[in-house]
Amino acid sequence: IGTFINNVSLLMALSFFYAIIRRYKPKNELLFQIINGIWFGLVAVAAMMTPYEYSPGTIYDGRSIIITLAGLWGGGYTLIISAIISGIYRIYLGGVGIWAGLTTIVLCGLTGLCFRLTLKNRLSETKFYTFWLIGIVSHIFMLASQLLLPVGNFNILKVIWLPVILIFPIIFSMLAQFFQFLEKYFNSNQEIWEAKELYRTTLLSIGDAVICTDKEGLITHLNRVAEELTGWKFREAKGKHLEKVFKIINE
């Protein structure tokens, strides 16, 4: 139970810091993917530090979920970097399950990336059940990787296949939908900002004097022509009542 709670905590931390990284996304897409890749890789390493150990050298953790998310939401560079970081640590751990562990990282990551390329622009509209199916496919590959264990692979599969198929895809799909929510939220904010900039540019370029107010009649904007007409600079007029700034001589 303690191991499960630790892994869930790590996945929550992944979501929280992904939100921060996405909020302050650099303009350079490659840099964004590199930062994401490092973070996904470090979370996968942290998951491997608190695994369920079936036998010495044979460990199970949340890395399959993390690496699949890296491929699905991060993209190619994010996947490569996170896979290298987590793969190096898995090699460091050693044990009889090393090849099964490395294959899990590769296959789960490629599953996420393949679905990213397949869904393309539809990723932001993907339904929960589709994410669940992606999680199922990913963890079928994860289970298939256990056949690379030198001994007892079928016995291990008998023990782990049911909880893996029942629990891991659900956790994956919940996290994937949370990432989707973040993307929609930040994309909406970007669209609002762009619309605001367009409105501001249009307003400033109009040849006539334009004064904008809120519903209380307090000034929210003046363009350059309005500044010349009223004699007020926008920074001075902002927040003042319209009648104070724009005195009508003949109504």
C-alpha cells in the first residue's frame, strides 16, 4: 500500500509541475520539449526508487504510465530525453529484470508517441475512453516485456496482469485527461490574449477618436486621436469618469 501511495504521489507531482512548465512555456518549442523530457525522466526515476519488488532485480512501478504520457503529450524530444534518463537509471539498478524494464520504457514511450502522431490535432478533443484504450495498449506491451525475464516470466504474469490491466490504464487516462484540461486552459488564455492584442492594435490604428469605458462610465482606453482631442494622456485618464475627460460643448 505504501508503495502504491508513493507512486500516486509522484504522478500527482508530475501533473503539478507539468502545469507550471506549461504555464511558463518558453517560445522555443525545442527548449520546452527538453525541459519536459528532463522532468518526465526524473519522475520516472523517482518512481523506480520506490517500486514493488517481486523478487531481487524484478521491480514494478509507475514508469510505464509516465513514459507513455511523455510520448503522448510531450512529443519526440521529450520522449527521447525521458527514456534516456529513466533507461540509464534502470541499467544502474541492474538485476535479472533489466531487459524487461528497458523494453517497457521503449515500448510504452513509442505507444504514446504513435497515438500522438495518429490523433494529431484531435488530441485536445480526445475522450476519456480513448485515453483508457491507449493505456490498455501501452500496458499490454508492458506485460509482454515480462517475457524477457530469464526465469519465472509466466508465473510473474499470472500475478501482475490483472492489477496492471485494471488499475494502470485508469490512472493513465485520468492523468491524460488532466493534461488535456491544462492544454485547453492555456490555449484558451493564449487565444484571449491574442484577441485582446488584435483589439488593442485595431483601436490604436483607427483614424477617429475612440474612448472606451466600462458600464460605470469609467475610462478603460483612449487611442492617440482621442488623446489629442481631449488633451488627456491615457495613463492620466484611465479610471476617471468620461464626463471629466470628454467635455461635450454641444450635445
